[in-house]
Amino acid sequence: MIVTVAVLAVITSIAITYFGGTLDASRSVVAEDVATVLNNGLKKHSQVNYEFNLPADNSITDDEIAIVRSLQWRDPSNLVPGAPFVPQNWHPVGNSDVGEYRLRWNGKVFTVLAPGVSGSGIKVQFDASDYSLNYTFPDDFVPVGA
């Protein structure tokens, strides 16, 4: 019995070492996927509406949030095919913590800031805590660049 427990302990320690980097790699892939969804939404939006012409501001996340809200908006007086261009139930938050994955607007597209890279952006949540009911737009909402 002691030999069996010892063998299992050795196998477990090897497995933990082998799979230890898997979580970090999967988080990187998820962050890239979220950036791809946003950039595909930007592309679709520019095909039927206009291209976003908002300069990047790396010190705050107002530009990123404004673009996401514009991509989530569906104008009730001018229904555009494909709108909204990103899920309306996503509620992104800004973050400048260098220990987190963030999405930064660079003036043309969203890019991923990996942990260890300074800068602000939209925090990538890995537990889906940033999803809930659809965002309610104020009556006087004006999308970026409109």
C-alpha cells in the first residue's frame, strides 16, 4: 500500500509540473479570442456604417469602453444589418493592473496586453463575471464617431 501511494505521489508531481503552464496558455488564448471578437465587430461595423476614428489614449480606458458600447448599440431609428456587433450583455471594465490580461485600443484595432506589460485597457475576465443582462442605453446615447 505504501508503494502504491508513493507511485501515485510521483505520478501526481509529474502531472502537476507538466500541466502547470496550461492555465497561463489557455488564458492567453481566451484573451486573444476576446480581442478577435471585438476586432471582427469593428470590421463588420465599418462595412455597414463607418470606421472608428478615435485616437488611442493609453492612460485611461474611456476610449475602449466607448467603442465597445458603440458596437453594442442598435439604433432603433436606423436598423443596420448585423447590429449589435458585439454581445449586448457584456459589461467590460477598465483596468491597469499589470498582473491581468487587458485589451487596449491602439487607434485602429484592439490588442492584447499580457501580464507584465504596463498600460490600461479592458480587463479580460475568465470567470464570465462581466456578463449579465443587456446594457441599457440612455435615450440620448451617441455612438463614437457618429
